[in-house]
Amino acid sequence: MEFVSSLISTDGFILGTLVPFLFVLTIVVFIHELGHYWVGRLCGIGATTFSVGFGPEIFGINDKRGTRWRLSLIPLGGYVKFVGDMNAASTTSTEHDPNAKLSEADQARAFHNKAVWRRAATVAAGPIANFILAIVIFSVITAIYGRTIADPVVAEVRTQSAAEAAGIEVGDIFVSVDGAAVETFSDVQRYVAPRAETPIVMRMRRGDEELDLTVTPERLEIEDRFGNKMEQGIIGVTNNSEVGNFRNREYGIGESLWMGVKETGWVIARTGGYLSGVVTGREKADQIGGPIRVAQVSGQVATLGFAALLNLAAILSVSIGLLNLLPIPVLDGGHLLFYLCETVLGKPLSERTQEFGYRIGFALILGLMVFATWNDVTRIFNAS
């Protein structure tokens, strides 16, 4: 009985972890697939299945256009199967004539019979929908809650830090970083965090003069309130309420929308920078996580409130959008790469070439999933 109570309590597995995880992932996946479906409809492409999740169907209904809307057992993704698709990856039949088993009406709305720009628009719509979702969520949160900001003033310089080595002093005011204007102290923190061991030119105001100082952030491991560890750039300065003038700033609708765009752009830049850093060896790959990690973080963030959970959904939406744009066959980016080749060559790549590409892509994605899961499991054991 005690075991059951621990499962269904608000800090237990079901309500504390599983429900927040499914809430976040379902929103992100649904919007991604809705992007594919909606633009596909605008391009005259018919859809036979719209599924949230994979595997056996739990519940489903048919609409008047012949699309089966279904909720499936395995909630780790989703797909839209268009008319003429052989499978959920939107690959066409490898038979000599893919139209052989389609009626005349279905041939007119089959995915593979549409112009390449219509297919490309339909495929790109999924990741774009993820970015739009992030903008909407960030904008709504900003409009409702505003933001706590602080003036970019240095309250303390840590001894033997990068800031001290560069000559930054208490009372200095950040004006710009690498030419980008600074308005709040968090602007500096955000710019520095992903640039460990990378020189940054910081313009500081000291009294009546401005001077440019080159600071190279050191790479340090930090720990958040939940005990999660990560590495990021630190220069060794702090701010406080005495000099920072901490305050909550409210934003109008237009300002909130612009802040949502800026926040989404920052998450894209931060995520893209990390991924490129992993490829070049500048960043460690241990921060790459899979479903276990997402579930764990969802449960942790849910304890901070609904707004925090929505914020996580926005960040995850950006990550999924970027992941799907990678030029790997099976992913949306891989399809777009094939369409680019088709546009340049004036004809589709051969079925053999595409099939080979899909096999390589599937192997890469499978390897990434295994690696991410290994990171998740390792992180859990190291924390215990």
C-alpha cells in the first residue's frame, strides 16, 4: 500500500514525473506533426494517419477527409502518414510505379506526386511549427509574469578569476559584449555561459570613461537546485540587489512577442552552439539526454509551477525542431536534403540511393538514442 501511495503522490513517479513528461512531450509532438499536416493540406496533399505516439492505437477517430487521428501506446514521438507514403518516415513505395495501388483521386493528392517545393514546404513545416510554439509560449509567459531584471553593474569580482585577470573592477558597468549592447546583468551571463575558453571583448563604463577589456571565461562545472551538473563559461563577477536595482519589468503584447522571438533565438543559438561544439570536440557530449532525462527534468521543473513546465516545453520544442533539421535521412532535414538534390539534378535521386540513405540515417538515429540513453542511465547512477 505504501508503494502504491508513493507512485500516485504529487512527488511520486506517476504524478510527479510521468504526467509532466507526457504533458510536455505531447504538446511538442502534436504541434510538430500539426505543422506537417496543416501545410500539407494547404499544398493539396492528403493524409491517411495523424498519430501522437507510435505502436498500437489506444484511441482514434476518422475525420471527413479520411484521416485517422490516433493516440498510440508509445508516447515517444509521432507522425503524419500522407497518401502514397509507404511508412511513417514518408518514404514512397519502392515498386516501379508508386501510383499502381492508388485510385485516381488519391493520385491527385499523393505526397510523391506533388511539386518538390510543396513537399519541401510540408516537411519544413514541422520544425518551423516547433519554433513558433516556443515563441508563443515565451511570449505568453512574458506577458503574464514579466521579467525580473537587474542593471549590469559589477558588485563583486572573485579573486583569481577571469574578470580579475582582465582588469574588471567593482562598480564597472557592462556596456556591450563583442559589440552586442547590454541592457541587463543576465544579458552578460547568457552571452558568457556558452563561450567557455573563448575570448570576449567587453566594453565597460568606469566613471566617465569607457574601456574595452578582453575576458576569457573559464570552464566550470555548476550545479542547479536539483543537483544537475553542467559545464559553462564563468568570468567571476556577481550582481546584487544593492547595486543591481532588482525589479520586475512588465511588457505589452508587442514587446512580449518580440521577447518571445529573442528568447527562442537565444535557445536556438545556445543549442546549436552546443551541438557544433560536440562535433568539433570543444564541448563534452555528456549533456545529450534522451527520454529518461526529459522525464526526470520534467518532474523536477513541475515542482516550480505550471509556468516553469511550459517554459521547459518551449525549450524542448526548439531542441526537437533543431534535431529534425539535421541533414540525416529519416529526419526532416534528410528529406529536405533529398529535395535539394532533386532540385539541382532536375530529377529525384534513385530509389537505391534513397534507400541506402535511409538505412544510414536510421543507424545514426538509433546510435544517438542508445548514446543518449546511456548518458541518462550513467547520470542516474552517478547521482545515487
